[in-house]
Amino acid sequence: MKKIQIKKAVSKNFKKHNHKLCYETSMKAFHKNCLEKNLKLTPLRLKVFELLLKDHRAIGAYQILDMLSKEGFSSTPPIAYRVLDFLIEQGFAHKIERFNAFIACSHPGSKHSPTFMICRKCDKVAEMCEKDSRLKLDKKSLSEFQIEESVIEIIGICKSCNQLETIKC
Amino acid sequence: MKKIQIKKAVSKNFKKHNHKLCYETSMKAFHKNCLEKNLKLTPLRLKVFELLLKDHRAIGAYQILDMLSKEGFSSTPPIAYRVLDFLIEQGFAHKIERFNAFIACSHPGSKHSPTFMICRKCDKVAEMCEKDSRLKLDKKSLSEFQIEESVIEIIGICKSCNQLETIKC
DNA sequence: AAATTAATGTTATAATATAACATTGACTTA
DNA sequence: TAAGTCAATGTTATATTATAACATTAATTT
Ligand SMILES: [Zn+2]
Ligand SMILES: [Zn+2]
Ligand SMILES: [Zn+2]
Ligand SMILES: [Zn+2]
């Protein structure tokens, strides 16, 4: 039986959608990847990843610590930063540099340089897939600089927030 | 008499070059812009801009404070951050988000979203001009997100550092 | 000159992140 | 299985980056 995969644009993150499906798909991929790469999926790592998946919003390390504390986990700074390091290193999460905050990766499994769209009204974040975001650099620059990674963060207003604004007026 | 402007690629920032010329050109533009926009070019602002222009490297706020202190300026954190805010707001400087550090703008005069190439060996930074860096986003994303600004930071190894490495081997 | 505002000065503290070392628990391997 | 090893977590302390709030000074306007 063939799986039919309906490809959804990243902009769904900004709208109402079946988030349970998002969550479950990501969580399944997380489990699968950890198994394949023989990475230890500990309760702490699982919990932090769960928090990062909550609602397409980036969260700060200290917010994570608060939530860990409420759930009975130890919650001193290194606890959060170490798990975040692990998740980022393994390609399961990203840091949003602009906001010193963290979010689950939407295309997990290998390290990559993401492009984010970030709504400054609702704070929701969408990670674009590579084919939807291409940085075109001029030939000379490319020849003189060996690119290793990139930070691309687009800040603006998502359609939902924009429409709300229009209605208000 | 027509001015002949020899357009230099940003990659010059990574190489030996006539930096006195860089410095003077930028400083002249800073003075001119402040005059035109009726902005107060105070000793403090001038000094901070000067520091940011030093050598195509981004510097942190607390490094700036150290240097201000050595030059007899007051040097508590708000001193630096306020001047940096002014310079960024007016389009004379940028923050490199990835490193929480600041650098003079290479195309000053109006606010814009820069693209940086940053060498992780020598820490030198080059701000690309708009025509040399274009972010191509897919149509759907563009139609569903109103872009206001972007952070684009490319990290890698510059040609000079790369050659040094090769020679070493 | 008085009033107003912009810029700078100052004190305190918030927010983000890392260093260094201790403990625990799982996995080897003898 | 007991000893040894190593990865993960726990803990304390501290470093780094940034802002809030209010005071003073200098420039500009009235
Ligand atoms: Zn969702
Ligand atoms: Zn990703
Ligand atoms: Zn610029
Ligand atoms: Zn270099």
C-alpha cells in the first residue's frame, strides 16, 4: 500500500490546522531517527523535544527550564542547554538567532541551514523547505568564500495576522 | 569632472587592502549623512562608529565599553547600547545576530536588511551589496507572508584563511 | 531666561549562556 | 558478576549580553 503524502506549504504553520498531526509526525520521525542513529532517547530529551513541538513558536531556554521544573525535572540552566545542544547537533532543533530561542526542526534527520519565516505579531515560525528558499549569491563571492552554514531569518507579518489587522480597521 | 568609482567586491574585506581608504570613505559618508538628516554627531557617537570601522570585524558591546573606557569616555552598558541603537536605527551599523556583535554598515544612509559573509577563522565580515545577494522565495510563501526585514548571515572560511590552511599542510 | 527636549551619566538588575566538577546509571569486558 | 568505562544528568558558581529606571547635563526652542 502506497502512502499518499499531501505536501503542505509552510504557511500552514500560521493558520489553523491539524496540529495533532504535525506533532505526531514529528515525534514519530524523532523516534525513528534516534533509533536509526543509535541515539539515546531519554525522558529529558523527549520532554524538551515535546516542548519545542508545542505550537510552532520558538521558546527560550529559561522558558524550557520553567516547564521542566513544573513537570518535576531538574531545571538548572545546563540541563536545558545540554539537551538543546544535542537536539541541534543531531538536526532535531534549531536556534532562532534573532530571538535567542529554540524550535523543533521541520525537516529533521540531518544537519542543515534553515530558512525561517517569523511573524512578529503571533510569534509563529515556519521553517521553509530548501526548494522554497534559495539564496542566490554572485559568482565572485561564491568563488572567494567557502560556505559552511547560514542563518536566514525573515521577519514580518503572516497572512492571518495581516487579515486580523485589516478587519480591525 | 566625473568621479570614477572602481567598484570593489566585498571579498576585499578578507584580504590586504587600503583600509585607510575604507575608513575615510565610510567616515565621510557618516558625516555627510548626519548633516543631511540633521542628526547630532556627538563625540561619543563618532568614537563608537570609529571603533566599528576599525578592521572589518564585528565587536561586542562590552568590547566597545572597554575601549571607550580607555579613551576616557563613560563606559556603563547603556552608553554603548544607546549609541549602537542610534547607529543601527539610522542605518550606520548592524548587529551580527549569530555573534551578538556589531559592525559598521558598508552601504550606509538608509535602513536595510544586510547579507553578511563571516569568516570563522579570521572573524572578518563582509556585507554584500543587494545585487550580489538575492533571497529567492517561492511564490506561495511570498503571497502569504509580508516581509519586513531579514537576517542573513553566511558563515564559512574566506579565501585568505583557506589558502593559509592549504599552505600549512 | 525659562521651558523643553535630546543626550549622556549612573545604579541596579534582567536575561542568556557556559565552566567546572559531582553523581548516577547504563553498557563493557574481564 | 564485579570492576571499569563512559554517557547523561545533577549542581554550584559565574560569565556574558542587555535593559529598566531615574539623574544630570547640554542643546534647542519659546
Ligand atoms: Zn502544526
Ligand atoms: Zn530544520
Ligand atoms: Zn548595511
Ligand atoms: Zn578569514
